[in-house]
Amino acid sequence: GGGGGGGEGEPSGRRSLERRSLAALTAVMNSDRRLRRLAKNALLERFWFVGILEKLEPSYEAFCELGSFGACGSKPPTNRAQEHRSRAARPFVLAPETRRMIEERNLLDTELYDTAVERLTKNSEKFRRAPGGKR
């Protein structure tokens, strides 16, 4: 009941308030360099492992090595999302102003992703150079 798209028993105004609050928080996090740095430090210091879906095989290898599981014998599962994207009939092109707006509103996410990829790359290189590592 109640209409307006709220969850069961949830007033629709509450979801709207939550969305506006999240948008305001995101705007602050994206615009404050110090908060972005704190978020990146938290990612590096509090998570012993962060996998990257687009880099599934190196993520899987790093997980096994960092978790002291030794060499993982089996191959990681296939990333079906990548297979689906590669079969797209034609790429979707965004207008430059739309792309710019998305990048501005997702600055923190982009920086956290780049930080996680950088750490994964460094760990992968370290494992390859280690005695008995992949070459």
C-alpha cells in the first residue's frame, strides 16, 4: 500500500530522504580530497584482500598467496559479465557532458578502484618475482 515505491511497510518519503542523504554524502566525499585520502587509506589498511572482477585471474592468485593458502590448483570461475559485454552488438556512446557528470559524481569510487587495482598489480608482480612464482 501507500504507493510511491517504498519497500513493504516503508514510507515512500523515507526512501527519498535516504537517496537525497546519500547523494549529499557522495557530493561531499567526491569534493573533499582529505576524505578521499582517508577512504583510500581505510581500503589499504583494513582489507587484507580486495579482488577486481575485471582482473579475476590475478585476483584469484593474489587471494591464494595473501591468504597463505599456497598455490590454488583450480582456475577461478569464468567472469560471465565480461563475456556478455564482449558480445554487445554496438558500443553505447555517452555525450561528453554526461560522461563528465558521471566521472565527477563517481570520483571516490574511481579512486578506490584505481587504488585496489594498483595494489593487486603490485602484489601480482611480487608473487611472480618470488622463488617458485609464475613467470
